[in-house]
Amino acid sequence: MTTRLGIDVAAADGFAALKGCRVGAIVNPTSVDSQLRHLADLLAAAPGVKLGALFGPEHGVRGEAQYMEAVGEVARDRHTGVPVHSLYGSTEASLSPREEWLHGLDALVFDIQDVGSRYYTYVWTLALAMKVAARQKLKVVVLDRPNPIGGAEVEGNLVGEGFRSFVGLYPVPNRHGMTAGEIARLVNADIGAELVVVPCEGWRRTQRWPDTGLPFIPPSPNMPTPDTALVYPGMCLLEGTNLSEGRGTCRPFEQFGAPYLEARATADALEALRLPGVRFRPVSFTPTFDKHRGVSCEGAFMHVTDARAFRPLLTGLAVVEVGRRLGGAEFRWRRDAYEFVDQVPAFDLLCGAAMPRERLEAGEAATAIAAALDAELPQFLPRRARVLLYE
């Protein structure tokens, strides 16, 4: 049975939660119903609803910008004619909507596909918008979507106080097993916005994207397939190193490498760890942009053989462990500013703590580090249970 998205459910009742409202919509290319009609067009045509503005997260309303690339202002959307505002500019303040942009609006609606990992910034765009909406007394309506990597498995630690950033604004695990609507319910305990979540219909927590019967629309330029999303909660950690996470290739995050690695040795070292649900093969690639642009890299490509057994965070930590060990002095942690933070190493921001980097530097195995991170889950799971919407 095909899952009905929140946008499908809302459109079927004529967007009743937005009737009589002048609406601002936080959207990107994934903001389409099961018939591939975009939310902006549906709202513009909905009786009793006035579309007043569009807001674009990282990558922009039309999804054209690369990661951490500032999105400029656009005077008018060329399809609907309404103003377009960027929620990902060149400063940390640009991540929240300006209060003057919300004047004259009655509600904000959010409909963007998340991928189930706390580093993915769209849910934090939602959280920041909810804060401003609460101050302005605007209703927030979230049209929910499935978690493409499933909602049953949870993995990782909680973001520490000194490590909050746009890749982890609230203390949730690396792989949180929640939908955007459930995340909104979780953070709203602190924010206190007038929140309405329109749930999906027919989706169960054990389902992954192929089970939904829905087309997969890449939610960002380097998230081309559901397979990418599955490995992302671990492989995004490579952004905090000088290992290429495969940006600038056709299969980002599923492959990694560096000019200083040897493919066979790298794949063999990872195979020797016998990580659950995944196999590795040697690979060579030359990135067309980002790290090591135009330089031949060797490394490994991961093939998930059992999605239920696969542990993406453990696997990502193992990749860093092996890359650091085999790379020797040529391996480096990223030291430049990352997501508007320059006083904390990028790897620590992604991990939500300094401990994983420090223990990797001490030569500790990824398996022990992952176990220590997972030990924080009992603090989170009861809070999570109170906001879950699906079986």
C-alpha cells in the first residue's frame, strides 16, 4: 500500500488547518504530493488560503545550492509570484526568519523531506522558525513525511551543551528514528509554538523508503538515493576530516577515499572488522568538486547487505578509524569554520562531543566508542516515546 504523505492528507481536506490564513511556506524540491504537485502551487490555488511568501532552507527553495553555500535572496518566486526569503545565508542569524518577513502572515507551513539524521539541517530550520513563530503568535503546520531510513532503529549519543550547532541544535541522537513532525513535537516542549502536525497515513516505523511506494526526490544535491540516506548518519562524520566523503562523485557518502590511501588495504581493513550488515570493496574516484577536487583518490565503497542489521554510526566511526590509521600523518581533522562555528572542531560538532575524536586519537576501536555513545540513549528514549505518531 502506498503511504499517504501529510501533504496528501492536508490537500484532501482543502488544507483545513490553514483556512482563512495568509501562509508562509518553508519548502524545497521535495515539497510535492504523491502526484508530484508542489506545495506552493497547491497553496496558491487552494480556496480560502492565501500564499504570502516562500522560505528556503539550506540548498534553497529550488535546491540548487551546494552544502554550506549561502543562498541569496530572490525578490519573487518565478512560479507563484510571492516573495522568497533565504533561511541559509552567510551568518548564523540568517538561519532564522526575520520578524519583518512574518508580518501579515497567520501561519507557517513546513513540508520538506528529512533523512533521519541529526546532522541534516532541515529540522533545525524548522525549530528556529518555530521559535520566531511562537514570538509572533503564528500557527506552525508541519505536513509530515516518512523517515526514509525507518523509524524503529536509534543509534548514538546526545549533543552536549558546548556542542550545539546547526548540525545538532537539540539533544537528539545521530540516528534519531523520528519524522520531522515528531522532531517538531519534541522540541516544541521547549518552544511552545501553536503546532499542528498533519501525519502521514499508512506508514509504519519499520518501513524504509522502498516500502512506501513513493518516488524518492533527492532532498539535497548530495542525497541522490535512499541508499545514500541509510549510510549518512555515519558517513557524514567524514565532513570533519580530510577524507573525501565522495562529494563530487555520483555516489556520495557510499564511498570515501583520499589521495594518501590505498584501495585494497583500506577495503581489507574494513572487511576485517566484520561490521554488521555491510561489505566493502576497493574503489578509486576523482572528485569533480569539494575535497581533493581533480585529484585521484583511493578508498572503499560500502554495500549494505542487511539494512536492519546495519549500524551506520558504528560504520562511519570505523571508516574514520581505518582512514586515520592507514593515512598516518597525512590524515587531518577539519579545522576551518563549520556551520558558523569556528571554536569547536567540525568532527566534535558532528559527534556532539569531543570524546569520539579523543578516543580515536588514543587508538581506541570504533566498536568501543560506538558503545559508549549508545549508552546515552536511555536518557532520550522516554522523551522520544511521548511524541511518536506512528506504530
